[in-house]
Amino acid sequence: MAKENIYRKKDEIVARKIADETILVPIRGKLADMQRIFSLNPVADFIWTQLEKETPVEKILSLMIDEFDVEEKKAEEDLLELIDDFLTENLIEKVA
């Protein structure tokens, strides 16, 4: 996965804040898919927000480093792993 890539959330996924937690819920598709709910921690929520804006992965990485005061290597590993998880769960799609 290249850092120049751009991803976006799929239209079938709705994000809702409940208390201090962000929940992702599929709203269309197979019934089995609609029974899955995903809970995001603060870092994953930050990344999800950037993906909603179709921010390039490289820019998300830079924003993460600034926002969470984390070293670049760790931030990159976490970011790429989460994007891979989102892709595997069919929550996002590649734009460019």
C-alpha cells in the first residue's frame, strides 16, 4: 500500500458518536453485514475522519504525528494496519 494512495469511506457505512466512542454501522447490504458494528478508539476515529475527507495517506500520517506526538515509524505502522483492516472489513475503498 503506497502512502500516496487516497481512500474514502463507503456510502454504506455510517459513523455515530455515542458518549466518547465512535461506532461504525453498515446500513446497506447483506443482513449479515448489517449485524456488524465497529467501535473505534481515538486514533482510529481520527483516521476515519481524515478518510471521510479523502485525505491522502501521506497527509494522514503527517497529521497523526502532529496530533498524537508519536514517532513516524510507529504512526505509519498503525495507520497502514488500520487501513488494511478497514479494507478487509469492506468499510473503505481506494479512490486513487
